[in-house]
Amino acid sequence: MADVAIRKPAIAGRLGGSAAVRLTTAPTVSRVALRAPAGSLAAISSALGLALPDAPKTSGRAGARSVLWIGPDEWLVIDEAGADLMAALSGAGTLHSATDVSHRNVAIIVSGPGAEATLSAGCPQDLSLFSFPIGAASRTIFGKAEIVLFRTEEDTFRVECWRSFSDYVFGLLNEAAHDAGH
């Protein structure tokens, strides 16, 4: 029997936060960086089983799969069930570019009543519920690292960052969480 490599996030098992904020490393998922022209959206949406959002700061969700609008022709597809997104997209039959970034990214879940304040400590965007509602997604920065920020619930955010920056992002989030807890 061949050995099978098990993917483990760079910050696996790390927990942090304060009385007002909880930081956890999200379980491993499948991720694809997707680029496509407007004329390909219907076929790609059909292949993925959910509509690709076409407006800034929006997302789509069906079951364990989310698609985050990152730019005019760019999306981050996340499948929490670990489905083979590349196989799903290979049958789209339309012009697109898909790159599996499952091993490149790590996600940190920031939750609790102080989540917004914690993220605001290092992110220049207005993260108020009015300006960044549930389902909002954006490529932005946190401290000096590029992240993709996704608000999944009123007081819960998913922070996607490159694994090489994950220790820095987690540490900065942890410091901000302690400040938000006071």
C-alpha cells in the first residue's frame, strides 16, 4: 500500500484569541483560483453547481462550496467538503483558467463579538455590518500580508492567506484579539 500524504495547515492546531474573540485554524479544504471572461460565467456556474457572483464584495454559496468575487474576472472557489474542483471545472467546456491553490492557502476563522474590531486593527476596509455584510468577500491586506476576507456570519470571518504568511497573520490577529477583549 502506498503512503498517502495528508495535508496539514502550517498553523494546524493553533488556537488564540480572548474573551471576545476566538481564533481557530480552519480544516483543510479544496481551493481554486479561477479566471474567466463574462461569456464563460454561465457554463462555469453550471459546472460548479452555483452561480458565480459578478459584483464587487459578493459571494455565492451552495452546500459546502463558496465562490468569492475577487476581481472583474477573478474568483476564489472554496469547497469545504474537499471535492475535486479541478475535475468539476474541466467539464465546463468554456474558456477559463483554473489553478489549484489548496496547498498555498491557509484559513483562520475569527469569531465572536470582537471579531470585527480584531480585523479592523490591521485591515483598512470598513468592516461594519452595513458596509461588509454577511456574504461579503474581498481581497485586502491585514498588516503587511495580502488576505482574502469573507464574512460568513454576523460575528464570524474567514481569513484566507498564503501559508508562508500564516504565522505572521495568526500572530497579528492574536495580538489584536487581546486588544479587542479589553
